[in-house]
Amino acid sequence: MNLTPVRGATLVALCIAAPGIAEAHGFAGKRFFPATLATDDPFVADELSLPTVSFQKFSGNGDEPGGRETDFSIDVAKRITENFGIGIGATYKRIRPAGGDTQNGFDNLAAGFKYKFYQNDMREAIVSAGVDWDIGGTGSRHVGAESFSTVTPALFFGKGFGDLPSSMKFLRPLAVTGLVGYGIPTRSSTTTTGDEGDIETERNPHTFEWGFSIQYSLPYLQSFVQDVGLKAPFNRMIPVVEFAMSTALDRGASGTTGTVNPGIIWAGQDIQWAIEAVIPVNHRSGNSVGVLAQLHFFLDDLFPQTLGRPLIR
Amino acid sequence: MIPLLRRVVVLSIVAALCLAAAPAAAHAFLDHALPAVGSTVHEAPRSVRLWFTEQIEPAFSRVSVLDASGKAIDAGDSHVDPSDASILAASVPVLAPGKYRVKWRVVSVDSHVTEGDFTFDIKP
């Protein structure tokens, strides 16, 4: 497969965004889990990410020039019942190939649903299942939006370590969230006509989507383990490292692409902001460090009696 | 397309500012406590006081103090401070040296429930 700037940027963007939309936040017992940026967590919530902004350079490959891409995303999630929610997301992309014309346009819309089927407050544990649908043909081909859809059923999990023994109390603020999913393209291959009239056929593999986050909650440390005297804004910060990966499984494709994203989440009463570095895990995933930032609103806290409550109670 | 991008950015910023300015009453988190979370004190406290990030509902908010065996030893007068609805307090008798656990469960004024616990030690 030729790696054009648009395709390269799309791969990087997929690594950043896949496979979820509208990352959730929530509680399991006394544990507050923030909304993560690159990997979806298991919570069903009413929330809005506005905006999520990412910036990434991508390198040239042979005759193909490098370039840079800036993405601007909006995601919203809504609870239908206490444990079942839906979400939708849109991304506007700006791709600037080195020496080429800038391409602008919307990527394919993403929609999905999630059902939380297990929660153990004592163990700060939660598991849910969901399906993400990247809706083919709804975006601009100029920015690499695919003409076919990809459906990704996935399992999501979260676990806080507040149940560790007191001898390990300073590890209690640790938590992990993660997901495993199976990406199913609705078309096995895509045929395109190049600028010079040449016909290219690209095979679309099934993919194993996986990722997780490791987070250390300073609010948890302060409120439940030991007050170490942190003041604002540090007492609401959650250092996090996210791993967002995708492994091609068949149709002539193989290997894993993805990014490791170390960053900081600041979670307030009804809003959170976050910033992460986006570090490609290998050459196929890119060779420069990008940035991912997000402003996120907890609609259940902002509008507890209207927008922020389940439609069916 | 650039004007469209600018429009999207501007509209998003305006929407974000409107949301950020919206009045809200969210989950009540524990801000700090006396005795402090995880602390060791050398003088037995006569009460425990918890400061929350939101005002809480007196009728649905409780704090209790347990000794090392898990027995409640507070005076049973858990109450929200009448002068500051973000403070929850309970009296305790004169406590012997040892480890004590403070358990709380509160409902913020917008009906969100939060709960938690922490320990403190008394050493002579």
C-alpha cells in the first residue's frame, strides 16, 4: 500500500482516535475516573468534548512528501438509561502536505452505543460493552475519509486499586482503564483512481483495536489516602499515560500501529481539560511527537435536571 | 474551506464559554478534613470536620467514625454546619491512641451522591 500524505495522516489520526467516540467519565464506588482522550473508558455518561484538538507531523515516504495535520473534533454522549448510552462525533481535518495544497474537510462521522453490565463499587471495577460505527461516505475524500464503514464491537474495563493493603497505600490512587475491540470493515477492498489515471486497489483488513490508560489520581490521594498538602490546581490533577493501538489481522496486512500518550488531566466539578503528547510506537505509526488536547464538559453536573440525566429513568 | 474551519472554531469556543459559564452544582468531593486524611495526631480531636467542594443536603449526608475493630464510636450527632453547608461534622468522645476510620456519604444539593473514607492515627 502506498502511503500518501493523506493516508499517512489518516493512519495517525486513526491511532489517536480509534476506536471510540465521546470518551466517558464516571464513578465506581469512591473512585472518580476521568474521561481519557485517546482510549475510550467503560463509563456511560452525559458529556461533551468541545473541542478535542490534535496536531501531528508525518514524515515523507519515498517520493511522498511529509506534512502536518490538525484535527478539530466534537463528541457528545447521552445516556438513554442509567447503563445504556449513545454517542456521536465529528472531526474536521486540515492536512498540509509539504509543498502541496492544503486539504480541509470533515472525516467520517462516528456513532456508537455502550452498555455497562458490571460494576463493583468495593473493588472500583467496571466492565461494559459497546459498538463503534465509523460511518463510511459521510466525510470528505480529500482528507482520506473512507467510502466504507467500519464497525467495531468492543469490551471496556476499568479498575481502581483502592483495595490494595495499607502497606501499599500510595499505590491506591492508581487505576487502569482499557478496551479490546475487533474492527470490521464493510468492504474487503477499495479501488481508487490516482492523479495519473492509475487504478489502485487497497485491501481493508480486520483489525484488533486495543488500548489502555494508567492513571494516578492526585484527588484520590488527597481525599482517601493521605492529605499531602497539594493546593489548586495540583489537587485536581491526574497524571495519565494512554496506549492506543491497532493491529492489522488479515488481507495482506500485518503489524501494529499506535501511540503512547503521556499527559495530564485536570478534572474540576463540571469540566475537565487535558493535554497529552502523542508518541508513535514505531516508524509505521509516525516519527514525530504530536499533541492532543481536550476541553470536556460533564453534562450530568452542568444540567442535572435536564440534559444531564438519562432519558428513561 | 478555511472560513468554514474558522466558523467551526469560533462557534465551538462560544459554545464552550457558554457551557463553562452555566451555573452548576456538581458532585461533592472531599476537599480537606480535620484531622487531615491519613494524618497522625498527638492530641485526640473532639470532633471530625469535613470540607466539601459543594454544598450538601443535611438530610442525606452522614459521617461516622469507627475504631480499629469497626465499631462506630462517634457521638451520633453527624450534622451539616448551619453556617456553611459544605461542612459536615460529628463529635467524638475522648479517643484513646489508635487508628480510626472516618466514613462519609453525602448528597450534593443537585442530588449527586458521593462517598468515601479515610483513616487517621492518634499517637501519644
